[in-house]
Amino acid sequence: MLQITDLHYRYPTSTSAQLTVPSFSLEAGRHAIILGPSGCGKSTLLHLLAAILTPQQGSLHVAGTDLRALTPRQADAWRGRTVGFLPQKLALIPSLSVFENLTVAAYATGRAPEIVRATELLAALGLADKATAKPHALSQGQQQRAAIARAMFNRPALLLADEPTANLDDASCSASIGLLNTQAAAVGASLVIATHDARVLAALPDAAVLRLGGTA
Ligand code: ADP
Ligand code: ADP
């Protein structure tokens, strides 16, 4: 699922040290935790795995694709087919309903959205009665579940989650990781979580761990 070799990335606008990622590989269907302190490059690595950013050095294969060989247009198409992304700030579109937040990506690709899929996902995530609500009318936990539903809508091979347990109490933390795990398993996806939260290690004891930034 993932093969990372000698990977280096530096933001074009940045003078700070480049991100260096240890070599790492992950079999299909297995989960991984990217662990390290704030600022060590976890979000950056997730964006590299999603082909949103392109490394300057090294090799990066995700779900059988050499990401460095893709043109920007191919990367967009590949990402839409392959990757579900749960951003730290959720990034639900405030003017759209929960249902529309799930299906909007399908419109962007010119395909008709699968209404049944959206309805089933919202039900599975306990949001059946929130489909027509706007994100601001949902609790924080409900908003995260809506964002998980959106990430899973296209049945991705890879589910990327950025700090999904930030600011959550222990019960909500377990619930959140449990949902991500269940949803990934439902479509056979690999789950990759970027976090500085050691509770995630306990919640996913079988996950491979990729440590960034040395001492975490
Ligand atoms: P983490 O997710 O582990 O907190 P990030 O990947 O967000 O770390 O950031 C890694 C480093 O890259 C930090 O030093 C951060 O300030 C820097 N950085 C993040 N985004 C940008 C950007 N768009 N341009 C320049 N530097 C950035
Ligand atoms: P930060 O932690 O740096 O504030 P977020 O965790 O809010 O950033 O992540 C927002 C970023 O995640 C966006 O800039 C975008 O690059 C990426 N992103 C979020 N959702 C998607 C998606 N569905 N597909 C591709 N990229 C996404």
C-alpha cells in the first residue's frame, strides 16, 4: 500500500530544514500511525501521500502508483479514486448540507453521486437525521463524523486522517479511532493517522508506526 524510500521534501517558500522521512512500507489493508511532535512534518507527509505535494527527492509509491511519475492532472484523478482525507480542521463547506458535503466531490468529477451510498454512510455514522442540516448545526463530534463520511464516500484504498483526536476526551478519542477503523475495514482501506497523541497507539495496537522528528 505504501512504499517510502529516501524521501525528502522542502516547501518552496520555506527556509526551514527539509522534511526527511525514514524508509517505510505498509501492506495493503494494514494501518499506520505517523507519530511525532507538533511541527515535525506529519501534515506535510499526509499531503505527500495524497499527491497534493510532490517530493523533491526519493521515491513514493502509494496503492501501486509511483506518485512522482504523475502529472498534476493525473495526480488529481488518482487522488479522487484512491484517497479519502480527513483534515484536522474538517473543512466542511458551511453553505452546503451534510448530504451535499458528501456528494460534492462526485459533481466535481462530472459523475452523478451515488445517492444510496451517501444515505447508507450517513446512517452508519449516526447522521441519518442530519442529512439536510448545515455543518454549523452539528456538534463537533457530528461534524467529524460527517467529514469521515465524506472521506469514505468514494471507497478509498487509503484513508488519511490528520490529528483526528486533537482536543477529544478519552471516550471520544476511542470512539473516533473506532469509527475510522470500522469504516476503513468496511472497504478494505488502509488507515493512516498522523498524530502526536499516544492514545492512538493504544487504540490501534496492530498499526505500524512511522516516527518523525526523532524523539517522539
Ligand atoms: P505537523 O503536522 O507535524 O505539525 P507540518 O507538516 O504542519 O507539521 O509542518 C512541518 C514544518 O513545515 C513546520 O516547520 C511548518 O512550519 C512548516 N510548514 C508547514 N506548512 C508550510 C507551508 N505551507 N509553507 C512553508 N512551511 C510550512
Ligand atoms: P492544517 O492542519 O495545516 O491547518 P488541515 O488539517 O485543515 O490543515 O488540512 C487542510 C488541507 O488538507 C487542505 O489545505 C488540503 O490541502 C487538504 N485536504 C483536505 N481535504 C482534502 C481532500 N478531500 N482532498 C484533497 N486534499 C484535501
